[in-house]
Amino acid sequence: MSDHTEIQSVVVTETVIATETVVLEEFVTVALPPGHPRSPESHGMIHAVQSLLYIVIVAIFIITFAVQPFRIPSESMDPTLMVGDFLLVAKQNFPATAGSIPLPSTPIRRGDVIVFHYPVDPSIHLVKRVIGLPGDHLRLREDHVYIDGKRLDEPYAVYRSGPSDNFRDNFPRLANPDPDVASAWWIQMRALVNHGELTVPPHSYFVLGDNRNNSEDSRYWGFVPASAIVGKPLLIYFSVNSSPKPDDDDDTRDADPTPRASALPVIKSAKTSTLSEIANFARWNRILRVVR
């Protein structure tokens, strides 16, 4: 009886050892080394790459079909749009072209600011304000625009003092060709002027810069076809201050021949100088301003 019991005890002990061995082998199989395709580290990296690709695809779609950033390089739309303004432009189809994705569009109205392909060189984008619509009879006299004989109210227009220009200020003027006028536009314009008024043809728009005396616009190169319009600016998302900074060494005070301590060089704090540069770097009051 004693021998039988001893044999059973040995069998049970061996069974326990075998079970522990199986568990250990299973644990080693689950603990994959780093870099293995099924390891947690690799799975996290794949997930991060996928998220980045989604962001890139969405950004490409938005830039291609929804909005696009532009920077203002000239003063032709000043003060509405200033040099250094960065715009977000809502892209729309005017009209929809074959093969393009149909997007919601709004009609072009007088007074709208638009971005379009420069008719003379379509690779260049311009931004101007729509003044003449298809069928309008238009003329400029004494710093005012007249549509169908009625004076147009333009609170956004600026006429700054400068040398007189009969072609610019009394448009359309056919007496003498202006050297800055495109030759093809000069020929087309002569056929569209009647009784001192320019007739805007179908599917075309007459545009002007808000800075009227410093803008190269439809007066010089013609109409904007509807198919050349890219979209309408939504807002100014950033604005860089492009005006020159005052020279720290330039003293505009009255000259004083008597030497004094205040005339000695002043060493400014680096922290103060850096903060001043950051504050003057951008036009903070123009950021997120809606374009009207």
C-alpha cells in the first residue's frame, strides 16, 4: 500500500512540471521582439503613418477643390488688401468645366473681390474688385465710376493724389493710345465703346483695383472671362508688416552742437529688442479679418 502511494506521488509531480513547461513556452511565443511586424511598436508606427497620409490627402483635396492660400504682393487693392496679407480663397467653378468636381458656387456680384488668372499670362493670379457686369455700360469721370449713366457708390475706392492721366482718369478714352495698354485690348476696346461708354460683353467682367490711381486693371488689359475666375477671398489669415522699420540710429530731433551724455550709444536689452521685433513682425489687427 505504501509503495503504490509513493508511485502516484511521483506521477503527480511530473505532471505539474510538464504543465509549467507548456505555459513558459506559450509566454515566449507571445513576447515578440521589437521591430517585428506584429509587435506593438510596429503597429503604432503603421497607425501614425496612416493618420499622416489621411491628413495629406485631406489637405490636397481642400487646396485643390475648396480653398487655396494666396499672398498679396502689390498695393493695387490697398487699403482693402495690403502688401504682405495672406488670403484664404474659396475656390469655385465659374462655370463648371468638363471633368471637374461640381462645387457649390455663388453668382458674381458687383463689388465682389475675386482672384483670377491674368488674361495676358494665365500662370499669374491677380486679385481685383468686380465693377462691371455683363451688359453694363461703363465709364470713369472725375474719380467716379458710372454704370448705365448712374454714379456708383464705392466706399472702398481710394483716389490718391498723383500725376494726372487722361486715359486712366477718363476711361474709356480713345484719342491717344496709352503705352501701358495691351495692343490686343486697345483693338477690342475700340469696337465696344459707344457714346463714351464701354459695353461689357457676355460672360465677362470689368475689374478695378481699390487703389484706383495705382492699379493695373481692366483699363489696361481688358475683361476677365468667367472661366478665368478662381474664387473669392474669405479672410486674411495672416499679415506680415512690410513697411520699413525706423532706423534706430536715425535721430530726427533738433541738432544740438553741445555734447551730452544722452548722445552716447545706448545698449538695448536683447530681450526688449526681440519682443519689439516680434510685435512689429505682423499686423496683428488684420489677422482673421473677413475680406469685403
